[in-house]
Amino acid sequence: MFDSIALGYDRFNHLSSLNADKGWRRKAVRQIVNTKQPICMLDVATGTADLAIAVAKKAAAGSQVTGIDLSENMLEVGRVKAVGLPVTLQQGDAEALAFDDSSFDRVSVAFGVRNFENLSQGLREMCRVLKPNGRLVVLELSYPDNRFLFWGYKLYALKILPAIGTRLTGNRSAYTYLPDSILKFPKPPVFLPMLREAGFSRARARSLTFGVCRMYVAEK
């Protein structure tokens, strides 16, 4: 599915969020690049590598960012954008990471964790490859708690977003799946315990833009 929408993916994200996605990534970058020392980071479900690139631009000299994704077409878009930066993009499965234990100072996933087939397994794998005292940062789309805002959001997500996505990519089924996956993804009272069960500690959540996006931060 993501192979088929790769070329229009970035434009859809910026247009559908009214560019709020750029601000959400900046907040995530501040949680990731919280040291003046070089870091080694893994960006899981990197897509077209927006977060990986943003981190590479802010991290200390000598840092290295690796991004993995199942979609080769998404990675190809990302490779063009990442030219000249310390970013390596490769095909890989979030639920069977091809890296040794304790390989990375930081692990991130932006707008992709809800697409894991086995969410618990994916979380355990990210914890496994994270170094002791390392940090996980997750950005994921969600929906407002306020019932009036939720009504408007649901209308936008289920009716307007598919129309925008279809116009940009010609693939309506993809943009019917994406809003539905947002509505089904667990909210903080469920997701935070899942992080702890996967081996993370100090897991906390922050609501962004009235709950349209949530940022999760945890340590190993």
C-alpha cells in the first residue's frame, strides 16, 4: 500500500495536517537530540525519512541515523531527500530488527507504530536494540478527547482526508485505511502500559494539537 502512495505521501501529510506535522517533528527532535554528544539513532518505519533527516540536521557532528521501512518506494523518496546527510536508509521489518542488542542511543518511530501487525512484538524489538539508558520517542496520530472536537475530527478524518488522498495519489483505499487505523490505535491509558510491558521505563505521553497527535517518550 505504501509503495503505491510514496510519491504523494509527503505532500498529503503537510496538506492534511495544515503543516502541523512539521511542528510535531520539531518537538520530537528536541526529545531525541537532548545531548551535545554524537548519537546513533534508529528510526523505525521511517517512510520518506522526514524525522530521520530532521534529527541528522540537529544532532552533533559524528552522529549517525539509520532508517528502516518495509516500503522500498518510500525509502527511495527518502534517499533523494537525505543526500549529503549522515542518514542510511534500508529495508527492514520493525518486528524483526536486523540489529544487535543495545545498538542505538535513540530509537524513534513517527506515524508508523499504528501500522505494526504485532504491536507488542515491535515494541519489544525497539527496546532490545536500544542501549541501557537510551531513549525511545514515538509520534503517533490520535484524536481529541473532547467529544465536540472529536465529532469534527471524525468527519474530517473519515470523509475529507480520503478525498484529499485520492486526489493526490489516486489511491482511495489507502486513505480509507489510514484514518481508520488512527481511530483504532490505543490511547495513552492503554499504550503506556504496553511500553512498560515491553521493557521501557518512565513512559509518559504528551498531547499535541488538542490530541490530534501524541508524543510518547520512554527510557530503557
